[in-house]
Amino acid sequence: MKVLIMGLRSAGKTSLVKHVFEGKEWEDVKDLKPTEFVHTVEYKYRGLLEVTIFDAGGQKQFIYSYFTDQWASRIFSKVGIFIWVLDSSDKNTFNESKNELKKALSYLQKYSPESRNFICASKYDKHVITLEELRRIFANWNIEEISATSIPLGVAREIICTILDGAMSPQVKLKVDQLQKFLIKFNKKESASATMVINKADGLEIASAVNVKRLFNPKLKYLSIKSFIEPLDKAKEIFIQKDDIDFAVWHVGTNFIILFDLTEQFALFSIIPERNFKIGDMLHRLQIIKDKIIQSLE
Ligand SMILES: Nc1nc2c(ncn2[C@@H]2O[C@H](COP(=O)(O)OP(=O)(O)OP(=O)(O)O)[C@@H](O)[C@H]2O)c(=O)[nH]1
Ligand SMILES: [Mg+2]
């Protein structure tokens, strides 16, 4: 599915892309260079949905070229999802942004009339334009939803993920449901409080089963698990780590945390309360479920 991301220069487009699809955090995306023309990248979002991101650089000369006959049909055709990134921290560029959005929407109407169109009010941590104002201004535009995003405040991933989750096919949803049922069983067997299968590239869950809800905030579905694992690594609270089998266990508080590599792309993450943890043939048990999980994702 083609996802076209547009907006004026420095609106925060590339930062959003790297944050969501590469699991990068605020510190990692602070110093990006301006995007030259259109940068196209393919990702497998959550390991489930193939997306081609068209990240269209927002400098004046580039925006100008998108609306020329030479480029418009290529850029605006076959778009599944269109996201206009509008810098909510800058009143000076608001009118310019609104005008360019208007042009983009008319091209979309022509080349991709079926596209679902969204606005992200970016940099909402520094906003001078409110979401309410924006919703009022764009009320009659062909925009499905206007949402506020802020990478430093951690309210960006959830917005983009919600949009993309809405594009998953019923078949994929069924696969996720089945995997979730399997993880519920695994939790019971191992007395785990939470187990997830994670897509390593973006760090997002493919499916998860949580027994103890209070362990997590309800936003788990939108959390990049990388942010969990990296601090664990730095803390060096590693209990066992065997490089050859890509299996690590950390002893944290009253829990054991397991990270087990299923494939190049997927990993299993599980939290088992100390009192229930039996290392015994854990690796053997993990090897058995590994095949089942991989099969279910094929
Ligand atoms: N405060 C704040 N700054 C942000 C946020 N997202 C991005 N930025 C900053 O905005 C600046 C521009 O970010 P980019 O992602 O490169 O912007 P862009 O829209 O890709 O810019 P072009 O490629 O030139 O079109 C960077 O300095 C980012 O750190 C945010 O949520 N909050
Ligand atoms: Mg960029």
C-alpha cells in the first residue's frame, strides 16, 4: 500500500517515518537532514502490512515540482493513505501549508479518489495552533481525521499506527487473532504475565497476550518494545545470554524477562514472575513454539 506523506519543509515528516517504521526514539531523529525530492522506502509495518512510504521533501522547489504535469501523476496516483504533516508550532507558515494542502487534495481527487486523507498536527509539544482550531478550519475538507503528534511527548506512534492498523485486511486480522490465542495458551503454561511476538524492525507487536493489565499502560499496542529492551541492555542486568541461540533473560525486580529470537524478523518477548519461572528446559520449550509461531505468520 502506498502511503504519501507531505507537508512543508521541516514539518517533521521524516522524523515521524523513522519513529514509527524504524522504532527510532526522539534522541535518534533529532538531527535529520532535509529530504531531497521524494524519498521512497518500503517497510513491513508490524511485520504484517507491506507499505511503500513516499516521504515528499517539503522545501519550496520540491513542492512546486510535485504539482507539475511531469510528476503529479506519479506522485499522486495509487495512494492508499495520504498524511499531511502540519507544523502546529508555527503560525507563520500556516496559510502556506493550508494552500499547498488544498492543491495536494485536488490532485489526489484526480489521481487517487479513494485515498484516505489525514492531517497530523506535528510538534504539538510546542503548539501555537490548537487541534480544535484545526478541526474547525478543515471541517469541510476531505480529511478523515486531524490528530496531534509529538515525538518527544510520545504521542506520535499511536496516531500513525491507528491509521495503518485500520488498513489491515480481514485475513491479516484473523492471523493476529489466532496468534493471540496461542500466546494466551503460552502464558497459561508458563505462568507468564505478558507475552508478545514483536516485529524487530519497528519494534511493534504483531500480537500479544497480557494477564496482568496493571503491568502495562493500555497503550502497549503502540509501544516500540525496543525502548524497553535497550535500557535493559544498558543496565546489564543480564542473567543468561547465549550468543549462539539468541536467547536472553534479564532478572528485573520480581520478574524474569525473556527475549527469544524467532527469525530474522520476529522475536518473542515474555515476562514471567520470579515465583513461576522454571528455566529447566525453557529453551527446548521455546524451540517448539517457535515453529508454531512462524507457521502461523506465513
Ligand atoms: N518539538 C518537536 N520537534 C520535532 C517533532 N518532530 C520533528 N521535530 C523537529 O523538526 C525538525 C524537522 O524534522 P524533519 O523530520 O526533518 O522534517 P521534514 O518534514 O522531513 O522536513 P523536509 O524533509 O525538509 O521536508 C527537526 O529538527 C526535528 O527534530 C516533534 O514532534 N516535536
Ligand atoms: Mg524530511
